[in-house]
Amino acid sequence: MSKSRVWTTIDFDRNGVQSDHAYVPYSPDHSAYGMIPVPMICIKGGDGPTALFIAGNHGDEYEGQVALLKLARELAGKSVSGRIIILPALNRPAVMAGKRNSPLDNGNMNRVFPSRADGGPTEMIAHYVSSVLFPLADLIIDLHSGGFSLDHLPLALARPGRTQDETAAIRKLLASFAAPVGMVTTGVGGGAGSTLYAAAEAVGIPALTTELGSGVTLSSEGLKIAETGLRRVLREYGIVPDYDLPDAAPTILMRSLGPQTSIYAAHAGHFEPSVRPGEVVEAGQIAGWLHHLDDVMAEPTELVFNATGMVAWRRFPTLSAPGDGLFGLMAEMDA
């Protein structure tokens, strides 16, 4: 992999707390020699594994961003055995705009991994993570939420792993994070191999991601899952062993049923759902209706599930366009 153009003053081998930025070269009209500063914290305290914690991969997803900002301040006063690298606003331009994609290049960061060194700002940041931070990491958590367009059941997501050993390492991370629900997915229909956690899987690093909220607001439930999960992982991996946390119920493992069982809008209209995320539905059950906008007297399109499973997500905005995802399903993992 080519050398990253992004740089930082942080010395990842030095003990202590360091807070600076990853500096991304960017030369717009108003700043010929400009830089995009991506906040980064490194906390190191001797021998032990390295945890890489990321949020703000999509700018309109807030539970992870807030959880990591709070965690970074807390960890500054903790005894650490190992290293914790935190980037709470990875796609800084998207975060500052409150949008899913970067306003600078319309880049969806979670669709460009492992990326390239000489791309636009979004690709340069993704390439820095892949080429510089991945080799330092023993485990990775990339915190996401539903953002503007999704009403999502709070859960953790993980790749299946390429070998039995990799699968065991990923399942250990899922169990340590201890979200109420964990979904195993190959990412088909949602980025496949170009997501951050898929890129981590491709180089053998156990990683998970999450969906912790709905809409462009802060879910107290999702924030609590993130805060508690991150601390459990730091305790279980011996990085911050003195965290005192309550026992967690075992994570319920689910599998994505994929885009073939999802429901998509066939035309523009107002989406009226009849079920919520977390509900179990049957094949043939009515999922809701899509009301026509161009023919007031037309009967709404009836939406019907074509498989049995649990609703993982549904569309959050009412106004919908052709091709918008309206529902997605998952089912319990086979024993």
C-alpha cells in the first residue's frame, strides 16, 4: 500500500496522553496550502493490546461521537495497559456539516475502504486509517447509527470472519461489547467489502460496527450501549482492567437476511409503516403503505414482507423516492 499523505504529531510509541489531529492536505480556492484537521487522541500506558475506536465515519450519526468524546476525557485519568487510539470525528467535513457524506467531495467514507493515498479528502482519510492505524490495532470498533434516513434497532454488527480463528476473535469482541443484539452480515446491500470493518476483516483484525440510533438526534439508549460496550471491551482485553461494570446479558446473535428480503419504494410517495424495528413479522404480512403523490385518488401501494424474520431497520423519513430502502430483516443465527 502506498505511503499516506496524512500526517500527525502524535508519537504512537510514547507513553501518556496525546491529543492532536491527523492533518489531511486540502487545497481549495480559499486556502492553497490548507489542511483538514481530524481530531485524534492516543493514550498509552505500557504493554498490552491496542484498541482503535472510531466514530463520525458518517457525519450525521451522533451516539458514537458523543460516547468517544466522553470516553477520551475519562481515560486521561485512568491507568492503561496498552494503547487506545480514538478518532471521534473521522469524516470531519461530514461531521461539521451534519451530513452522511462529505460536502467537499460527496464521499461516503464507509464505501471507499481501503482507499488510496492520492484521492480526494474522503479517500485520503480512509487510506490513512487503513495504511497507518490498522497495522497498530489489535481490535477495532467503528460506531455508527441510523442517521438521517434510518430508524434502526440498536445493535452491533460483525463480519463472519475468513477462518475459524478469525471468527472466534470477532465473536469474542462481540461478546465483550455485549450489545443486546448482534448481527452477523457480509454487508451485501450496504457496502460489502468497502466498509471499514470489512477492510479490517481483510487483514485479519477483529472488528465490529454498530447501529445505535435513529434520525439526526441523540438516542439515550444507543449512547448507553456505546458507553458501556466500549468500557467492557477495554476491561475484557485488559487495557483498562479496573472498570467496574454490571454483568451483561448474553448478546442475541442474528444474521442479516439480505437485500432480497428488504422492501424498497417502487415509486415516489409518503411512507406509512405498520411495524417497528424489533418486531417479528411473517411472510405475507402487511408492512405498510406507500401513498402516491401524483394521483391523489389512487389507492396506496400495499407493502408486504416476502420473508419471516425480525425488523432490523425501517426508513425514517416519510417522503420516499424510487429505490429507497423501507424495511430490512434479520433472523436468529442457526445453532
